[in-house]
Amino acid sequence: MHQHNHTFVTEFFLLGFQNLHIFKIPFFILLLKTYIMTICANVLIVLAVSASLSLHTPMYFFLCHLSFCDVLLTTNIVPNMLHVILEEGSTITLFGCLAQFQMFGWCCITECYILTVMSYDRYLAICNPLHYPSIMGFHLCLGLVLLCWMLGFMFALISTVLTGRLQFCKDNTIDHFFCDFLPILELSCSDTSLVEMEEFLAAPFVLLFPFVFIIFSYVYIVFTILGISSTSGRQKTFSTCSTHLAVVCVFYGTLISIYLSPSRGYSLNINKFTSLSYTMVTPLFNPIIYTLRNQGIRNVIDKFIFLVEK
């Protein structure tokens, strides 16, 4: 009988970043510029890889999907976040919150798997170059990418469905700038043990196993590179995978620091700014570092920009 006295929540209020005061507009402009740069840079990567036959290789095929994933990730989070900052808080329906949570989880998990597939591609190219063309064919590349998107969607959907079955009857204020897992869970007035168990069981398949696979891949890559006799050969070979390794360190580092250390408190401002690193900084970092370190992409983008200006 007591449960019937609850008023169940149908919408949430996102607090965003509090106490910005005079820094609200400069912060808003900074994030808006970053978002525009992120979208332009990643779309440019997709167009460059799609339009140039010289970039129709497995590495650039995976990079193209990584950029597309970053576009979806930032577009799912940033526009609403900018509205939250400008209005110093904003409401979002329960359905909208779950939809944002689903898309966020899908993109993050898919990016984890794509980065893992890219490390496997680099491993084959460097450690087994003679068999690389026959192994990493178009059908395998397409199958791996589809598997990444399907697994990402499946794991995210399971978490979203279980979260959607929860009842919310406490304070409807989310101390974050988007609908993340821990803030949503904190507001539930029903038993969350099943959702927490699902997250605990899924974490190794989403974060731990892919990360360990990447580490082992690069251990083999490093030993192979050290076995190259010429210094120039070692430098050239390492340059082909150093950019991917840098992206992996930033992306996995921020995710692991947040989701494997929940006791630190998700509502702290430091965690909000950490969340910004993989929702905004990493998606911008990916195309920048790949274009700066990759002569092939730079040449295609230079030609593309020249044609547009002409």
C-alpha cells in the first residue's frame, strides 16, 4: 500500500555544470567551437576515405567507421549539453533520457570494439605482413565492423531495457550534463541489483577483454619492431601504429577511471570534466592526430580542400 503513495518520475532535470557564473558564455562558446570542429574533422575523414581509392584499405576503412561513431557520440550528447549550460539546467523525459543512454552506450561500446579491431589490423600488418593481404580482405573487414556495431547495440540495449524497468520516485535531479548510467541508477527507488549485476558481468566483455587484447597485440608489435635491423625501418613501422595507441590510451584511460572507480563519486565536477574527455576531446583528438601523423590522409584532404576553394 505504501508504494501507491509514490509519485513516479516521468522526466529528469539535468543540472549540468553549476556555478559557472561569468564563465558560462565563454565555456558555452568553447564547447560549441569544439563540437563544430569535431563534426567537421570527422566528416572530412569519412569523405576523404570514401572518395579516394588510395585510402580503400582496411586501416582507413576502420578509421572511417571510428570517425562516424565519434560523430554519433558527440551529436547525441553535445547539443543537449549546450542547451543545459545555456539554460543552467534542462528537463528531459524518461524516454528521452533512456534513448540518450542507449545511443551513448552503443557508440562507446562500438568504439571500444573498433579500436580493438584496429589493433588486430596493425598486428597482422606488422607481425604477419606476407599473409596480411589474404587474411584482411574486404569480407573480413566488413564482417568485423558489422560485428562491432551489433555487439555494441546488443550490450547497450540490454542495459537500457533493464534500466527502463526501474521505477523512479525520488528526486528527479541528475547532477550531470547527460543521462549516464550511475546518475540514473542513483535516482531509482526500486531494486537495482539486477542492473548492477548486468553491468558487472558485461564490463569484462566491453572494457577488460578488448583492452587486454590491445595490450597483447602491441606487445607483439613492439617485439617485432625491435627486431627490425634498420633504425629508419623501426621508426616508419612504429609511426603506423603510434597514433592508434595514443587514441586507445586516452579513450580507455578515461572510461576505466570513471566506470571501474565508481566510489570516487560520479557527481563531482572532476568526473564531469573527465566525461568531457571521451564525449568531446577524444572524438576531436582522433581525426586530428590521424591526419597530422598520416601523409596519405593529409594529401587527400589537401586536394579536397583545394577543390572546394577552387
